[in-house]
Amino acid sequence: MKSVIIVGGGLAGLVSANLLARQGIRVLLIERKTYPFHRVCGEYISNETIPFLKRHEIYPGEFDLPSISRLQVTSVNGKSALLPLDLGGFGISRYTFDHFLYQKALKQGAEFLLNTEVTQVQFNNERFYVKAGNTTFEADLVIGAYGKRSRLDVSLNREFMRHRSPFAGVKYHIHTDHPADLISLHNFKDGYCGLSQVDGGKFTLCYLTHSQNLKRYGSIKQVETQVLHRNPFLKSVFTNSHFLFDRPEVINEITFATKQPVENHLLMTGDAAGMITPLCGNGMAMAIHSAKLVSELIINFAAGAMNRTQLESEYQTQWNSKFARRLWVGRQIQRLFGNDWTSNLAVNLMRNVRPMADYLVRRTHGVPF
């Protein structure tokens, strides 16, 4: 029986745990927190994932999930464009969805080691040795599913960790007056903010800002008052909403640099393999899809249908085929946002050149799988 250790328990890790454990593969997932907990995330999932989630009985349909079919984009000074989302999506908080997938994986027989951080992964003689806490675990394969960045990236000497990233992410849950079928993206200087409904009638307000805003104004609250409020749509949201967190969830040094899906024989999934810009609203869908790809290949490996070299090569090929172009498009679109002139240009193009707007939306979404 083959054994797999999954480092990190976000969407990619949890979906992989469900798929692999169901096939009789020994799975140990190591997560540094304890479920349920909040994550900095836009909490919108493209409908491209629904056939897969339902096929594997991990679609969270028991919750009150809003159906999202429209996109609003506003410029820094408040110009607005409204677009249909042909494929659309649904909203669900990571607090709810991750816990749901965790409980499903437990029933499938996956093992979990929570509140424990992996500090080192070594590969030697066709075996992995994973150090977590004071214990070293051994496995045939390791999936890296630990999110945007980790101390483990330093020990693996990953290229993107050699460069500092200037972006920080901030997330709240709020009660506000906003259409349930609408996801909105509001620009402000050196950043942008997404707003959409999730389960339980709450709304996720999540924004990305440049660290120079934090340095200049000294606190998140001051950045919101002095920078975000310059967009009249955002000022209205912050002024007229009820904020449900005592303090926001925050993550620093978010990077959109190119990453490799295979590093030192680790199979990277989700944000650990590459992060799409949040304005494209599809990180959760990509995490789920990458978990599908890697899990199906691991199942073939466990059955003796391919060796390690073939597994790694095929995963690299499939990952690049599905996601490399989407990530590149996201990085190009990001250049249009967070600036007065370019955000006005982007909104005007969306309002007046609909084929271009539709093309950009399609390029940042996948197809049902």
C-alpha cells in the first residue's frame, strides 16, 4: 500500500485527501492550524468545479450557497461597469468549506495531524522524510498544499522566495446591502477589493494592497479610511456595513511570481504551485482542479501504471496545460488595476468593448471538469 503525506490542509490538500483515501491509499495530512478556521481568501468558486465536486460527493450543497452570475468593476474614482458571468460561480466561506471537506476526509479514512507545522522535507532513496514538530514521518509521496508561502519554501530553496513581495491581503466578513448574485471588484490606489456573498447570508470583503500604503498610513484602519474610501463604492460599503470580525484576517508578502508544480520531487498543488491574481476570482477553483490532477496521477502510480519520473513529468505537463496561461493572463490584467488612469481605461473598455470584456472573463475561468 502506497503512503502519501499532504503538507497543508487548504482546499487542494483536503480534496486530495478525500480522493486518495477513498482509493485505499494511506494519507496523512499535516496542518499547522485546527479546523475550523478563517483564511484570507475571496471565497468565490467558479461553477467549473460543480460536476467534479458532485461526482465525488464533496459538493457543499447542504449549505445556503448564493449563486453568483454578475460582475461589477469600479475604477479608483468610481466609474462602474457591469458584466454577466456566463459560467458564474457560488460563494462559500473557507471556514465552512474547509471544515466540511475535513469531516468528509475523516470518514474516508484519511489521518490528520493538526496544530503542527512541517519544517523540513527530504527525499532519499525513493522515500520522503517529513519533519513535523518533534517527529519525522516517512512516505512514498508528498503533496505540497500549504498555500501561498511557507518556511518550507525557504528550506526547499524555491526561486520565488529569494525576492520580497510587496502585497498584503486583508479579509472581513460583513453584513451589508449588496445583491446576492453579484461579485464586485472595486479599485483603489495600489490595490483592489472584492465583495460577494457566502453561506449564511454573510459577505466576504477581501482586498489586496501594496505594502507602501501600510508604510505610509501606519495601520490597516488608516489605509481603509485614507485610501479605500476614495472609491465612493468602497466608502459606502465600509460606512454602512456591520463588520463581524473583531479584527481582520491578514496575510503579508503575497506573491504572483511563477512557481514550479514539482520541486525536489514534491508535487505542489493550489497556491503552492502558483497563485492567480485575486481580481480573477478563481484561486479556489484552480486549487480544486489541481488536486484532481495530482490525485488521479497518484492513484495510477499506486496501481503500478507509472513510475515516479513519469508521474512527475505528466503532472508538470498537465498543470502547465491547465493553468500556466490563466496565471499569465491574470498577471497581465492586474496591470490595469490599482491606478487612476488604467482602472478608468479598464472600466471604459468593459463598458464599451464587450467582446474584449467577455474574452478577459473567459480567459480567467476554466471549463467544467
